[in-house]
Amino acid sequence: MQLADTLLTNSEAREGVVYTPRRLAQALAALIPVGSTATLDPCCGKGALLLAAFERLRQLEAATAPHHHLGRLWGLDVDPLSVATTRVILALAAGLPALSESEGEAAAAVLRRQIQVADALFALPFDGPAGGFPALIANPPYRRAARRVREDLSRRYSSALGAFDLFVPFIERSLELLAEGGRAVLVTSNKFLSADYGRGLRELLAQQHLEMVFDLTEDRTFEAFIDAAITVVTRAEPQSTVFARAKRPLLALSQEVFETFALARGLEREDEWVVAEHLCEPLWGSTPSAPWKLGVLGRNRLIAARMRAFGLTLGDLFPLRTGVMGFDYHAVVSEIVDGPLEAGERAVATNSVLQPCRSLWGCTPVKLAKRPLNQPKLTTKPKALSAAAWRWSGEPKLVIPGVKSQLMAFYDADGTLAPLVAVHGAAMNEAAGYSLAALLCSRPIRWLFEREQRGAQIPRGSKRFSVQALGRIPMPCPLESVIEALQPVGRALHAAPEDPDLWFALDQRALALFGLTSLDIPED
């Protein structure tokens, strides 16, 4: 299996392929119902999950000849190399080279028939078991589909809404392929739990027996920077759901602990399973399509509600928007030049490099289209940029590049920043900028954001807001009191972000604004 793990090609990386670590594959395979006569992996990659399922069958049914287990495994992938690799790995695991010629050819024929090249989202090249598959295991692609494919998927799948990633229709397709009472074990990005594009998928899952959601936000299970979640769902009437997070990395847990927890819903080893809750009410309250606030339960939920009742949201107070994205960025990047800023021009920042906004203060050069620039700017409005975007770029704003673990926010006091790529901003005056930058870095807001929004983790431990998440952040009112209380510490932190005394002072002032104490918010 180590050989297959090294075969990730450049094209696969572009396609959003993220191979399943062996330890995780074994844990997922342990969740396949004992006695399942057929297990499908609709996006098998190079066979990690199917190999784990095969090894699980050998463990449970040691008296059966290994090659006989192959008939219970089915797999699909769009990549011929991946399918060929999966066949070879399973053939070696089943000992085909040691079989007689007739037995070996029969087993190889099973692999050719049941491990095939196809796109499971559109059609199956085989009939499969009558009534559907009793078990399904998958680690679907994490990327977005090409535009023409997205249009086809949107027509085909009710969950394919907005800017969906491919794993969303894969989960819906998995439910279709299951037999009644069949179980799907899926590891995907956890973005569907709170992202707007996940609302259709959340509604679909709420109509089934969603057995478990195991959030891996704080775990680096994959080498790629991915916030993952394990979802176990059975095609049956809805029942209670278990949500859990691990205290230590998943791959350090024993398979027995994982299996005991997931199947028996017991917490035999609380030293390994902290922040695990049995939900006595539906995960989603009265509206399944709403974001699933997995981390806000019990007393924590009351504290979060109290914070939200203290005033308005940032989105209510200021106009929010993201920077120039995707093809727009590539359309304007050729018009960016280097030089001192003059009247009517716009400075440029990007969060695609480390500490991008430092360029505004004449520090580390940023790289745009492989060009190092000390003072990048746009001299006139690019043709690809709308008039509204150009006007917004000239307004004073808070800029949140997401380059520090404390979510340090930089403020462009001159209001001459045209954010590009994925920088998010809130237009406001200078005094409010320093104050709200500090509030976003404060302990209560970090705590609330972590539990409600499940922010994406990116390299170097930093976080980033979506515009929607940024807009929902509560602001104590009256706003003038917030500005007066936090502006001095905000300015001081901007100048000395590593000073622990300043961080302590900020946390105490922010807690007081929400009517909280240190005892209400757990330590980071």
C-alpha cells in the first residue's frame, strides 16, 4: 500500500484527489456492517478503502479462502491508472499469484468485472446486487467540477447547489446506491456542515438515519490541509445522531476504541474521546438546511446565544464583500504595476502569500504572477473589474488576510486597498477598524467562531472567514462603546502583536463587552 500512496500524479492533485491514510482506511472499514455481502467504493482511487475492507473480511472470516472475498468488493474510478492499481493491490492481497491457473483466472475475472473505469455520478457499468449495496465506503474528490459538468450535476442532483464541491453529489449518489437498511461510511470535507452550498445535502441527510458525524477539524489526518469529517449514514428512518471530536489525532487512536464508539455509541475511553456528545435533540433543530452548529451544545449553546443577543452582527453594521476572485484576478493581474501610490490609484494586497498586507507598510515584497512587488497598485480601473468593485476598493475597510493563528486583522487607514484573491473586508471608518480588528482577535469571538463556523484551517495554523461567516459575527452595541473600549488596545496590538499582556487586556475587555467572565469561555 505504501507504493500506491506515492503514485499521486500532478493531474490527480489538480482533480482534488486526496488518498486515504492506511490507518484511517482501517478505521472506516471497521464501520462496514458485519455480514455485508457487497461493499462499493464509487471513487476508489488506488484502492486504500477497498483493501482495508478486504483485510476486514479476512479478519472476520479467517476460514474463507482470501480470494473468495473479492466477489464482495466493488469499485469505480474515472482514472484508468487508479483502477489498474486497485486491481493489482487486491490481487496481491488475495494471493492470486499463488493460486492455480484456473482459480487465479477466475479471481482476476471478478476484479475486472467489479473494479471498473466509470463515473459513478452518472452511471454504473455493472448491475450490482439486486436492491442496492448493503455497504458503501468512500473518500470522494474534494475539488469543484468543471463548469459544464457542474451544470449536468445541478440538473441531476438536488444537493448540487451554489458553489458545491464534488463530494456533495457523491454523498447523495451514495444514498441512492444503498440498499434499504444499507450503511454508507464517508470521509469528506466538513464544509457541508455549515457552508451555504451544503443546505440541500443537510436536508437529504436529515431524512435518513444519520448515525454519526465525527469532526476532524482539529486533526491533521491528511497531509493536505483539509478539514475532514467522517459521516456514517444508514438508509432508514431518522433516529438520533452522535457527534464527536477526538482529543488527540485520529491516527493515534486504537481501532477498537473507534469501532466501539461508532457502533455501540459508548465512551469507554474518555481520555481519548473528549468533546463528544450524545445529542438528545435533532442536530439541526427545526430547520435541517440551516448550518449544523456541532460544537455549540448544552451550556456552550446558552453562552453563544447570550453573545448573539448582545447586539447586531458585523454584516448588519458594515457592507461586506470578498476580493476579486478566480478568473477576475487573472484578468487584472497583468495591469498591476509597482510604485508609490498616487491620487486615484489603488494599492493591492493578496492573501496567497505569507503576511500579504505587510506590503502596505513597505515591508516584504508580495508575488503576483511570479513578479516580486514592493508597492503593487492599479493605476486605473481594470476592464474586468466592475464599477461597484472599483468603488468599494477605495472605501476605508478592515482587511482580514488570515495569516496568524490569532486571526490578526490589518487595517488600511488610507482606504486605498483593492483586495484580490480571497481577502475579505468590511468598509468602515478608521477608529472602528482598529476596534473591530481587535474584537475579531479576542478570546470570546475566537471561541464562538470555532464552535459555530468551523473555520477552514490553512497552513501555519491560521484561519479564514467566509463572507457569510464574517457577517454573522456578533457586535456588542452601542458600537460607540466598543470603539472606545477597544481602539487603544487594537492600535497597540497592531504595533506589537506578540505582547501577551496586550492579548490578556484585549480578552478581558472583550469579555466585559459581552457580559462574560473568563469562567464562561474555556481556555484556548
